[in-house]
Amino acid sequence: MSTTQTPKMKLWLRIVLAGSLGLNLMVAGLAVGAALRFRDDVRPRPMPSFGAMLFRELDSEARQSLRQQAGGDHGNFQKRRRAEGESVLALLRADPFVVEALSSFLQGKATSGHDFQMLVQKAWIERVAAMSEAERESYADELQQRMHRPPKPPRHRGSSRN
């Protein structure tokens, strides 16, 4: 009975092979990530909501005024959203947690959102009511064309903004 041992791989060779495997996996991960991020089969953006279309139809001064009203004490939309998020976090972390306070806060946000929507609709209706019959007909044709226009594809996340 002969007991012959197979020679073990040298330590430095095992380290080189493990490093090579790690490097290959890293390169493959980068390639897959790039392929997913910059793929050609870009899905088109969905059509904007009807409320968004009405808002965009208002002149810039009316939109600015409505935005300022919606911003409340915070001045602009981003600051208001940040403050709302901080309020929700504070309510979630409160000890003791008060469900009614969170519910009341969310109800207030729903009410203010509804109020904003009503202001946009009122401003848009006033604009349309001031049009002549021919202007309204032309405006309706223009809106119809926009509604049936295929949506633009979204920009790649990596592209620069124009």
C-alpha cells in the first residue's frame, strides 16, 4: 500500500488565482451595470396627469403664484417637502407614538393638496372662460394634438441636462 500525497498548490499561486477571480468578477459586474444603465430599449415616459397638463397650460405668472401659495411658510416646493418629511419622521419617532397626530398630519396634507388642485382648476377655468369661441376651439385642437403625441423617451441618468 503506497501512500502518495498529491503536491499542494503553492500559497502565492493560490493568492494570484483568487485575485484574478476577484478582478474578473469586478469587471463583469461593471460591464453588466453599464449595460443596464445605458441600454437602448428606453421605455417612454408616461403621459402626464390631467392636473399636470392644466397646470402647464397656465401662464408663468399664474404658475409661480400657485407655487408660492403651495409652498406656504417654507418659500418653495423643495423646502416644503423637506419640512413635511422631517415632520413625519418626528411623528414616527415620538415617544409615546400618537397615531392620531400622524393621521391628522396626513389628513392636513391631503386637504392642502386638494386645495392646490382646486386653485389650479379655478385659474385654468378662468383662463378658458376668457377665450373666444374660436380661441377655445383652437386651444382644444392643440390640447388634443398634445394628448395624442407619443411621449418623449426619458433622458439617461448619466446624460447632462440641457
